[in-house]
Amino acid sequence: MNNDSDLNKSKKLALKYLARKPRSVKEIEIYLTQKCFDKTAIVNTLEYLENLDYLNDKKLALSYAEYRKNFKKEGKLRIENELIRRGISSENASQALIALFKENEELNLAKLFAEKFLSQMSSQEPEKFKKKLIHKLKRKGYCDSVVLTVIKSLPNRIQHSKF
């Protein structure tokens, strides 16, 4: 196979892959590597897509983080881990989170989640509820200080039960 047809095929496949959902540079690189394209074709395809602004890890990090924060009510830790797992650099992930989470915003999200959880689980005994809430908040990616603050803000009957 010649280099031009290889490059055209890799561009076409990458565009199809991007059409399904936004991807990171790393995700496209892995995808094309799995399709057995040579390094030159992959690098040229990535440059082509970046020049068209179809690949932009900073924009992807910001939009992905915004979605996870607003619709999934996830904390910074979970979002950052997901971004890094998708191949976004730590720097781009951190910048996106700094831009999205203003002071106390993560705490407010966690409190809203806890209130919703409380209304669904109100019939449980306080100790069980408290443990479940702590685990749920941690899985959602909230740091220990946020979890502790949320627990302290709960109604007295739940707050004073033992861990």
C-alpha cells in the first residue's frame, strides 16, 4: 500500500470514529494504531484533524468535565480521573476543573446530591444511611473534606450516629 492511500484511509477512519462522539488525541492515536496504520500516517492524520479543530484536548476536557459536573453531579476527583483515562493530559484536566468549579461549588453539588439521596433513603436507619451516603459521595469523586462537610451539614438525627 502506498503512503497517500494509507494516509487517506486513516483520515477517513479517524473522521468516522470522531463522528460518533468527541475523542482525545490519545484515543484517536490508539484507534489508528489498532487498525495497523504506520506511525507517519497516524501523526499526519492527527495533525490534519487538529488543524481542522476536530481534535482539541483542551476543549474536550472542558466540555466533558462540564457535562459530568452538571448532569452526573460528579466531583473533581472522578472527573479528573476520567479525563486522564481518556488520554487528556493532567495539565488540561486541571485547567478544565479550575475553570468549571468555582469556590464552594463542589461542596454545593455534593450537598444537593446528599439532599436528593436523603429524600430517597429517609426510611433507613441513620447509621446505614450515613455509610451509604459516604460511599456514594466518594464514588462520585468528592474529596474527604467535602464528604465530611456534607455529613456534618445533615440533620442532627443522621449526623450524630456513629460511623
